[in-house]
Amino acid sequence: MPLAVTTGQALDVVLAVFLVVVGLAIGYAFWKLGVLLSQLRRTVRNTEREVLPVIGKTGGTIDRVNSQLDKLDVMTDSAVEAVSAIDRAVRAVSALITAPVQALAGLATAIRHGVSSFVTHHDMDEAVQTAKDAAQRRMADLAEELDEAGRRGPANH
């Protein structure tokens, strides 16, 4: 019996060989994909093992930093309150000292001008009036100087 192969049978054989080759190629691709997914699973597992503790430590560090910032906030509030209290105390002492100093400066100026006027004119009423005027001017000048010094502040003296 002769081995005669028709064109249809040859195409069937070629198609069968093609399908076997395609099947083997797809099988090889799936095997490589399986290897890749296995490596990816191991990488993710190792990453979780190494990264999660770092994230936990970072969270703890952030909590400690926030705690220290809260303490710093309390300290700055206390410092502001202390500076305000010192400012109030300095203003109170300044107010207590200013009036007597102005009065003493006015009195010293009044005595000096009054005596000078009396020695010059030998008139007691004129000497008293000159003393009063000089005392008022000196007290007003001193008040203006103190106000100007207060506006400039202690760093600009």
C-alpha cells in the first residue's frame, strides 16, 4: 500500500505540530510566570518583615516628637507669661518711682530758681511764682523725657 498523503492530511499534521509547539510555549510561559509570582510573594513577605518594624518605630518616634513639642509649647507659654509678669512688675515699679522722682526734680528746680530770683529781685512773691513756674516746667520736661525713653525701649538708650 502506497503512503500517499493528501494536502488536507499534511495540513492536519502541520496544525497538530503547531498546536503542540504553541501549547509547550504557553506552558513554559505559565511556568516562568509561576516562578516570577513565587519570587514576588517572597519579596513581599521579606519586605513586610523588614518594613513593618521600621514603620512601627517611626510611629513611636513621631509620638515622642509630638510629646516633646507639647512640652515645648507649655514652656513657651510659661515664658510668655513670665515675660508679661515681669513687664507688669517693671511698669508698676516705674510708675511708683516716676512720680516721686518728678516731684523731687521739680522741688530741686523750684528751690534753685526761687532762691536765685529772691537774691536777684528781693521780692518774695516773685520768687515763689518763679519757683512754681520752674517746678512745673521741669516736671513737664521730665515726663516728656520719660515718655520718649519708654517709646524707644531699653535697647535704644
